[in-house]
Amino acid sequence: MLKTLRNANALEKEKFKIPRRVQEVIPIKVIYPDGIFLVRKNVYSKTFKFTDINYAVASREDKEALFLEYSELLNSLDSGATTKLTINNHRLNKAAFEKSILIPLKEDGLDLYRKEYNQMLLDKATTTNSMLQEKYVTISISRKKYKEARTYFTRVGTELMAHFSRLGSRCTEMDMEERLRVLHDFYRTGEEDAFYFDLKKTLQKGHDFRDYICPDAMSFHSDYFTMGGRFGRVLYLKEYASFIKDSMINELTDLDRNLMLSIDIIPMPTDEAVREVENRLLGVETNITNWQRKQNENNNFSAVVPYDMEQQRKEAKEFLDDLTTRDQRMMFGILTLVHTAETREALDADTEALLTTARKHLCQFAIARFQQLDALNTVLPIGHRRLDAVRTLTTESMAVLMPFRVQEIMDPRGIYYGENAISHNLIMCNKENLLNQSAFLLGVPGSGKSFSAKELIVFLALATDDDILVCDPENEYVSLVEALGGEAIRIAAGSEDHINALDMVEGYGENNDPIIDKSEFVLSLFEQLDKDGLGPKEKSIIDRCVAYVYSDYQRGGELPTLCVLREKLKEQPEPEAQELALELELFTDGSLNAFSYETNVDTQNRIVVYDIMDLGRQLKTMGLLVITDAMLNRVTENWRRGKRTHIFIDEFHVLFENEYSAAFFNSAWRRFRKRNAFPTAITQNVEYLLDSVSASTMLSNSEFIVMLNQAPSDRQKLGNLLNISQEQMSYITNADAGCGLIKYGSALVPFVNRFPQKTKLYKLMTTKPGDEKL
């Protein structure tokens, strides 16, 4: 036996002691606040949690790159330590989950809609498998003192985080409470909310920490065990196929049951492994030589070496080549799996399903007979390996047991965005966790953009006290906002609703002098009047007059409006000023005078929609500019009051059809983010955005992007900008309405979102012709 394996087995050996209490079944001696456990004499363990990556939907080239990177991670494992990779499938606690996602009733006249929304969420949570998959890596090392172990785990943790980061996964240390919670949730399934542990109080009372995580009772039989009224069984992989697909682990953990799968890895030092393989090869060659000598003694000089001996020689040479020329390491590994059920019959059925899955891959699982206690302690992420059934593998053979599958998004206090198209779990996004909260909603007409935006508005209106501002160029949101008790402001020629384009609250803009930002805004308005652009003289005159009107106002003069600005222009001596005043006449005395007077609508309503459908195509950009500026005023005011604002701007591409409006909104977008505002841009013409450097930068820097069905040219550009693989691209190619991809930070998750049609909310949100008759 190899020295390293012999030492690893020696560390696992302990004097057998019959457990007298349930607590003694849990093989942990001492716990430390930083998450390090003393599991045996002079043996310490620490667990790290890592996130999943989109391996299942990656392209072939990306899979190969991920496979090689994962092989590098395995090669980096220390040969003096034992590593355990664990996949933990546990069902969400329905009561706690429902409590976290359901909207509480408020008796404000909108509870009818809250009940409908809650029923939709409950139906979705019931039909999905409601399984949460977590992944851990546990390192066990022999050290004489705790301080030495802590120093080692600090170094190893840094290396692990770097390797997982290159894979696109995020690896974090688990502290004492997190590790105990994992064990508690396994031992006491269904009582996840009951976990509570305070180390200080436990020490004061003289309690054993295992009292807080152990089940009420445990009993072990020849091929199963019982645990607090549940039945469980541990299996181990007995026979390996010569060729294993990288999907086997995913299929095993795809069972809709509580289970844990662990892979124990013992890396061998390369020099020791090479000597061992050379000795094996020498033994094979000796056997072949002896066989040939016997044949020659019998005058059988033409005898061919038997197939089994030739195969042994070939495999030994290949193994030696792997170790010496292909950067492979020898590893000993064992795969164990524990699953639990409520009845013995269900347990047997699940076991048969797992055995069948393994047989499909030409592998053979076996039940750990009369070893269920040792096998259970092996599979749990504690740091033990009590089963002696290891198999010799190379780095590639170990890497094919790929633990990655697909990313999940299930944030606490998240907002429902649909179901994961692969795992069918709910997608719950909380944009507060992202680096920035800027969002884009992209898709061709009919793909469900407006519906998705309305669904989000409904949730925010019913579940939060945040303010909601909507810019509506197509009169799609008015009926919904009015049903939710909001204010609809109709901006059009001849409309009685007016918004003062020169309104400016304290703190407006991002400069020390807010008049500078307001002057830039007015310049963008004049740009709409003269498509040939403004010259330096005109810009200087406008800048001067804007400063004059606000200076006069501060001294007790008239409230600045476009009419006041026009009068100030007429007072200037330059002939260019008179031309500018004439151009501005359209906005003061002409058909577009909606922005020329003092504001006369309720802009302080919690939900406001600006309806600019009747502005006309030529003047729509002008309307969007004024509305955006009004939103900026509201955002600044809310920010000073400590209130969050959500902003939705439809037909976003219209803003980038001229230089000034694009520059103004690009600046406003940054100010929204800094002032506790969550902006969402909605557009169908992605190409228009990507042709603009500012818009393309905004899109690439946004942490949250919902991509619905895309046009071919848009798909190609989005794929290049966001690094979307061809497999992932298929989810936004000819996709059904409400289906597509969500970019959430670094995650890229395919989703399906279908809202029940026979509801009042659906009738309010749909824009599909004929749906209002449902």
C-alpha cells in the first residue's frame, strides 16, 4: 500500500466505542467560531461553500475550458490533506418560504390583487420541485495545534477562492454557525426554522453543542437507518465504468428528494505515484517474461501474449504516461450518497431509482451493509472518511465527476421573475445584492416586455412602499397605474396636464452648481428645434439666460418656466437670441406648450405614469427629455427623504436618436444609481442602443438584464457584448412570450414566466389583442 494512503487510513482509525447517546453519533470533538472543527485527535476540518456555474448550458468549447480549469483545481489540492466535495439537496421549508415571498394584506383597497398575486406564487411554488442545491468543499488536515490548522486553512482558502473564481464560481468560508446549520437541517428535516445556536450562552450553561443539532433518536440497521422518524440509506459507488459521462453526477442529484452526495479525494504525491506505477509495470513485464519463458521451454515459440496480460501492460503504460507527460495526478477517491424519505417503501423506491441511474452509466452502486453509521459520517461534510472502498483515479477521471450544473437565483426577500428553465426552481431576484441596480428589459414586439415590466410594477406597488415612476410612450400602463391608485399624467398638445420643464429641486444634478446641469438640459431641448445643431454663440446665449432666470427667482422673481426663459431671450441684444426666442415659441405659445407652465398635476403620488403617446413622433424625444428631468427631480427629493424610487422608461431607444438627449440621459442614469433609484430601461431596438457608445456602455455595465425573444441581428450583437454561448442563445431564439435569459450579476440563467390568464391582474397587464376578453 502507498505510504500516503496508509497514513490517511491511519488517521481515520479510532478506537470503536458504542454510542450511548444520540449526540455521540455526531463525530465532532471541538468547534471553533471561525468554522474549524476538531473531528479526530489532531485532525481539523474546515468547509467552504461555492456557487454553481452554468455548465449544463455551456457550449462544447466552454465545457472543455471549464473541465480543464476544474482539473487544475483538483491538481492544486494538497497531497497532505483529504478533500471532500459535497452536493446537498434539501427541500425548501414551505412555511418559511411562503412567509418570505407572500405579500401581506394591508386593507388599502388593493388586497384583491394581493390575494391573486399570492395565489399565483403559491401555485408556482407547489408545481416546482422546491429543491435547493448547495455545494461545499471540506478540507481535513492533521495538525498538532489549532493555530497551525488555522494558518493552513487561511492559505488553502485563498487558493481555493482563486481557482473557483477562474471557474466563474464564488467560494466563501463557512463559519461555525453555518456548518452547524447544515448538519441541523439534515438531522432534523422539516425543522429548519427551529435552529438557534449561541456559543456564548451554550458555554455559560455548560451544554453540548450537539444538543442543538442532533435528531431525537437514531437507530442503525444492516442496510438503512432511522433518524427522528425518517428513514435513510447510504450508498457508495462500487464499480466504475471505463467511460463516464460528465452528466452522471447531475442525474444522480436531480432526484427530487433530500440527499447528500460526497466525493472524497486523497491526492498522491507525484513521485510516490510514479514509483508505484513503475513497480506495477515492472510486475506486469515480469509476468509476461515468465509466461514466454514457459512457452519457449515447451517449444511453443510462436505463442502470442494473452490478451489480459497485454491489456495490463497497455493500461500501466498509459497510466505512467499520464503521470509523467500529461500533467495528471494519481488520486484515490470514493463516492458516497445518503438519501432520506418519510417511509421505508419510499426509501426503497428512491434507492432503486438511484441504482438505475448509475446502471445507465454502466456504474454500480452498492448499499453500505452493516456500515451505515460509518458511511453516514463519511458522506456528511464533517471531515471523516470511514469507508475503505477507495478507487485509483487520475485527475481527468476525477474531474469527469463534475459537480457543476446550472446557476440558481433565490435571494432572500427577492422578487419573483419566473422559473429556472433547467432546474424548474423559482427565480427570486433581489437587486440590492448587485453592484448596481440598473436594469434593461430587451425583446422584439410581442415577446412580453411590457407584461414583464407591469408584473414588476404590480409587485412593487403591492409589496413595498417605494415610489414608482413610469414613462409611457404607448399608453400601455395608464389603466394598470390607475387601478393601483396612481396618478396618470397625459402630456399632449392641448392637454390640461402641465409639467414645468424648468422645475429644479434642491440638490438637482451631480455638480456643485445645479444650474450647470439645468443649462445642459435646456441645450438638449433647443437641439430638438434645430436639427443642424447649435453654434457656440447660441450655446453661450442659452447658458447665460438660464443663469439669469434662476438668479432672478432666487431674488424673489417669477418661477422659472419656458415662457420666462423666452422673455429673457428676447431681452438679449444679439440677433441670435431673437432667433432662439422665435424657435422656443413652439414650446411656449405653440402646439407643444405642455411644458411651458407651472406644474398643475399631482407629481407627489406614490405611483405616477407619464403618458406621452399623443406627443407625435417628431416631438416624442422632447417629451422624454422633460419627463426624465421631472423624474430626476422626484428621485432627488425622495433621496433626501430616505425613500427608494423605481423608474421605468419604455421605448428607451428613442432617447439615443440625438446626441444631447443621449448625453443627458447617460448622466441621469448615473445619478439615479447614486440616489437610491432603481432604473429599468425597456426597448425593442437593441441595435439602436448598441450603435451608441453611451448606450452600449450603459448596457454592458448593467448588472440586471432580462432578454426575451430577440431578432437575429440583435442576438448576435448581444452575444458578443455579454459573452453568451450558442447554447444559451437558443433560449432567446424563437422563444415563447415571457421566456428568455436573465443576466443577474455574473449569472446567466434561462427562465420561463407564464402568468395565470384567468385573473384580474392578467387583464390589467396584458397588451395582447383579444386577451381582455378572457
